[in-house]
Amino acid sequence: MNPKAPPDRETCLEILKRRGVPEHIILHSLQVERVARLLTQALNQRGEALDLGVVEAASLLHDIAKMDGLKTGQNHAEAGAKILEEMGYPRVARVVRYHIVPPEGEDLLVKVTEEEVVNYADKRVMHDRVVTLEERFADLCRRYGRDDHSRALIAAALERARQIERKIFQKIPMKPEALSFYLQSRPRLS
């Protein structure tokens, strides 16, 4: 299948609705998209060359398989990526694949990637509110930190999120705390 251009916002929302994604997950995804778009625009103004269409689509579609994952225990990032690959969106699929755990070995001193922006944006949104990494990971630990192993994985993900945060914010004239100021309102479904 030939790769297609990233789907626009309207198409992404239609895809989510057709797949039966619940409203609360769509609202979360809309807020993740707002964070990711703001960061991508700021980074691109500073010389990064991020594909805004890919970032927006991946942000909106990152939890396309979340409910399936909750029911079956499958990795919803992998499942979502497979769905998007089958739809002809391989670049968006790659970003979705890494929205939980970004690829290892990415050089923290070079350009920011679309995968890192979407991963970080997702880590800054709890439900449909922009929160700090500490708030988000405390919530993740309460919900998913059932044993020492899972808590260790969450702690490692927090450290990786902090690395990405430093990488992003060393490049733009904004502080991480400012995100909640810029994005005070919550998204709504129209």
C-alpha cells in the first residue's frame, strides 16, 4: 500500500469515532494534540524540521487501540501502529508505536523527533488536563504500579520523559511549567 499524507484533524476524529473510541479518550487525545502542536510550532520556529501534520495526526490517533488493549492486555501502541499501517499511514504509525516508550538510542543532543514530541505531550496530559510530569507519573504509578517491576518501569519512563523535556525546552524560549498557562482551557468535542 502506498503511504498516504497524514490524515487531517477531521479525518482523525472520524477514524476514532468509527473505531468506537470513547469520548474521554478522544478529549485526552485532543489535549495531547494541542500540547504537541504548540511544542512543534515553537521548535520549528527555532530551526527544527518537525512534520506538523504527522505530529497532529499521531497525537490525535495515539490511543486508537487503547480500549482494545485494556480488554485484551495487548500493547495498545503496537496495536494502534498496526491499524494505522494497514490504513496506509506508516509515518503516523511509527510515532504512535513510540508514544508510550520512545525509541532508545536517540541522540539527546541532536534534533527533536516527532516520536519524542508526541511521547512527551502524552506524558503531560492526565485525562484532559495539562499537568507536570510528576503529577502524571504519580497517577500512572497509582493506576498501574502493582508491583516492584511495574513501578521500576514507570520510574524509568519518568526519567526518559525528563530527558526529553530537557531536550525540548533547551531549544525553545518557554519553560515546561508554561504549558499549563498556554493551554488552560480544556478541549471540547464539537
